[in-house]
Amino acid sequence: MPDAVRVAPEVADAVAEGRPVVALESTLLAHGLPAPDNRAVAAELEDIVRAGGAAPATVAVLDGTAAVGLTPDELDRVCAGGLAKLSSRDLGVALGLGLDGATTVAATCLLARLAGISVFGTGGLGGVHRGARESWDISADLAVLASTPVLVVCSGVKSLLDVPATLEQLETLSVPVLTFGTDAFPGFYQRDSGRPGPWRVDQPAQVAEVAAAHWALGAMSGLVLANPVPEADELDRELHDRVLAEGLALAEQRGVRGGDVTPMLLEYFHIATGGASLTCNVALVRANVALAAEVAGAHTEVEAALRAR
């Protein structure tokens, strides 16, 4: 373990003893949710993981040290604001300069893997942005997944992105994509993005068996488990489509490009839906983290059985 990476005792003990652990990102807390809701959600997500029989490992960079598993005081710091947003390419910069930062999906995957964690629960996966043929804007999440053996439980990719192109890119990168309990690939706020899922699974044990078989073949890529938002919390389709069209038109009018488009659209969704999109976001993260705890438990059982052979 590099000196600049610190693993919390609860997490280190669980990994050493072969007990389930679920990694959690911090960008959602520092940049995705308003205060004080973000701090309440931070505690709730960790409670959900523990209730599912796993140890939570919220990941962030504080004082130039990558922390895998945070204390309550450290969660307070993450949720207080002022942290940089760190993708995988930014980690070395933040560590070298002694900065504070919240980790994206890509950065969290890398640090989770360093700590020996195989399962990560989050909201939505990054992907290929609309207009990427001109902007070349493709999330680092995809490249990191192609080379980092971590299973990411999410609600698909944000509907603000180019979902078909993202699925094509995941196929090209040899990242298996599973959909949980549905034949449709989820679209974050929507249970159905309009695209079929490549492979359906219906039980956490099936997910664990697939992951174990994938990695036993020597594959170094991660896996995506796409879990649709709970039906009761899905954003109304008509409202979703109208707000998305308005937001895209507004981005074009303002000349917003590249990586600035998604934050702008998410903020517009929050305002234009009267907070409904935020409620949906929190609901799907809760569901994904609960499923991730189940999958992590099943994965440790599969690993134990393989070691016993």
C-alpha cells in the first residue's frame, strides 16, 4: 500500500478477514448534494452498507492522503464544501500537493482496488457525452473500468449522456454489463433508457459468480451492474424528456461545452423539476448501495469457496 493511501481500521480488518466491504464515492457528497442533506445521506449510506452485513469505505483525499474509509469528522469535512473534484488523473496531483478532494467513480475505483475492495456502490456511471464526435468528451470512468477489477453497482449512465455510444464503448473495452432484475438498461432517472441490457441477472449470487468467473479468466477489467431506480421514485417520463430538451437547448444557447455540460444540466434538472430529480438521485443511490452490500456478501462467499477447493 502506498504511503499516501490510508485504510481505516474497520475496512482493513474486513479485507484482511475476508469479510464484505463496499466502497462509496465522495463526489456525490461534496458536489452532488446540497448541505446539510449531503451529511445526512453520507451517514445513511454507511448505515445501509452496515445493515447489509458489509463494511462501508467512503473514499476521499484529505490533506494529501487518500483515505479509504472516513471518520465522522472526516465526513463532516467532505460535506462542508471546498474540495476539488478528483478523477483518476488528478489523484497524483492532489497527493503530491497535499490537497483535499472528493473522488469520482474513476478515482474511487482505483483507490478501492488498492485497498483490496472489489465492490463499489454509486449513483450513475460516467460515459460518452452527447456531441462527443466533436468534443471528444468521454468520461474517464470507462477507461478506468477497462483496467481496474472492481464491480460497480450503479443505475446505468445518466440520461444526459449518449447511452447507446456508452454501451458501445463498454463493449469495445471488454467491460461486462449486467442489468439487475430487468431486460432494459437503466437510464439513471429512468428505469428504461430505451436500450436493452446485454446480460440480465436476478440474484446477488449470480452477480458474484459472474464476477468471479470473469476475473478467474485473468481479465483485469471491472464489471457494471446496472440497477434501475425504484419504480416509486422514477422521474416522470414526460417531465424528464421536457426538462432534458430544455436543458440541452440552454447549454447550446450559453455555449456550454465539454465537461461543463453535465454539471449544468444536473443543476437545471434540480431547479426545473422542483427538486424531484434530487429526490430520485438519493433514492437510486440508496438502492444501489443496499444491492452492493448484498453482492459484496455473495462475492466473499464465492471467494471463500474457491479458496477451499
